[in-house]
Amino acid sequence: MSKLHVLIVGAAGKTGRAISSVILQESNKFLLTILVREGSLRKPIVKELTDAGAEVCIGDISDDAEELQSYLEGVDVLISLVPVMVDQKPLFLAAKKAGVRRVVPSDFGSTAPKGVSAMHDAKFEIRDYIQELGLAYTFIEVGTWLYVMLPPLHSAKDTLLTLKSHPAYTRQRTIYSTIATIGKMVPLIIADPRTLNRTVVAHDGEITLEETWKIAEKVTGEDFSDYYEIPDEELEKASQQTQNMLKRFIADFMRSLYVRGDNTLEKAAAMGHLDARKLYDYVPFPDVEEEVKQYYASGVVSLDIGLPDGIMMDVFKKAE
């Protein structure tokens, strides 16, 4: 049986690294190529993956059509892990011309219907484009990442990426995932004929914000009860404004997960999505408390995405 040739765009990120590492461990089943910008060749993660057996293709998603197609010749599965605001359409058009047998667009987010948020709708637009091209696909949703549901320490700065606040609905159950689990599940999903032209939810179960914060308090020894509870009307107002799109995205995300309750296994099943836990019931569940310990031990620093302080510091807080 021939190996499945997988090309990953965005292998240097957390999700890409986890998926790539597992694929490389299954060298009898997969051949992995990673698309890397020339300026990123010296990054430690690139060396780590190449040392483990990954082939490197030097290029960028913004390259011209002929170059993109050349990168994809002979590829069976294309996995895109670029930021959702990056235009993926040229990449998938090139995949169509190159004869790629299955594509996985950059999604890896929560379950929600159209019209809930601009970020979700951007993902649906790419899904629609892939289907219009007639490409075989698998759309992968992961609920929400467990670490996103954890409060920052009191010593951290209050920013849009380290919010010292939470929505009022803390008991709404929501699908969650850990990086390690997604790393294990994606290679199974892309090699499975049952997932072709389907949406699959890869996850670790459901959990509430209340539960994750209690575990965080146990692990850190801190009491987060003083953090601001965001009223529904404040979330609604933030989701309607257009001055700070990051804040709008976060407000939409909170409203979808905790107010509307979109991100549940029941609703995913009603939408016709496959449940990866039912397909691959042998994949172990993580120890949530241990995951939380590792998260806080890592330093829990805010991701620097180069936005001005005026945007990052526009947090949810009580009126003074």
C-alpha cells in the first residue's frame, strides 16, 4: 500500500506542530511535506520536523498560481493551518488543478451555524468555495481549546488575549479539545474514507467555564471570583461595533459558546457532523487537571500579534 502524501501549510504553529509530529511517527503510512517560507527555514520547529523526516517545500501561500500548483503536484492531502483572515482560495484552486485528493481548510474552531460571527462566516465562505470547485474535502472542528477557557493569573496584564473577565453563563456545556488529542486524531481523520466530504468534530468531550475555572483555582491557588462578569448587553454591544474587530470576534465567540450554546455535541450531531470520539474510541482522553497544570507552568504569556495597545487594552470592565 502506497504512503499518503500530506502537505501542511502552517506546520510551525501549535496545531500544525502537533499534527506533523504524529504524522511523522507514522512513517509507514504517511509522507509529510511542509510548506515553509525561506525566512523561516532556521526556526527550531522547522529543524525539529525535518530532523524527524519531513520534506521541506520552500514557498508561501501568496505565491503565484503556477508556483502554488507546483508545490501540490503529487500531494494526496492538503492541510491548511493559516490564520483564517488569510485568503486560502488561490491555494485551493491550485489544489484542484494539481489533482489533490482531499483538502482540509483552516478551520479547527467551534461548532456554530452561519450568521453567528464574521469569523465563522469567513470559514463557511472557504468551505463553500471548496465545494464549488468540486474538491474532495474534510472540514474539521475542534470545539474550543481548553487553554482558551482558563483565566489569566492576577499577575498578568488584562488584555483582549488575557481577559480578566468572563460571560455570565458559566454553566453552559461546550465542546473542548486539547492540542495533543487533535494531533492524534487528524492523521486518523485524513486517512479515513468515512470522513471524506464530511464535517468531523474532533474533541475531548464537553466542559463548562465554571468547571475549568475551579480547576484553575485548585492548580494555581488563586481565587478568580473578583474577575469581571460581563453582562449580556455588553457582549451584544461589543459584537455590533466595528472599531475593534478583535474585540468583536471575542464577543461573538463568547456569545456563541456561552449565551447561545451553539458548541455542543448535540447540536453538532443535529447538523450532520461526525463525532471523532465515536469513530476512534481508542484515543485516550486527557487528564484535564494535568493539562491545566502544564498550561500555567508554561508561563501563560499573551500572544504578541503586533496590535496597538489601544486595541489590546480595550477590555471588558466595569464602568468607572
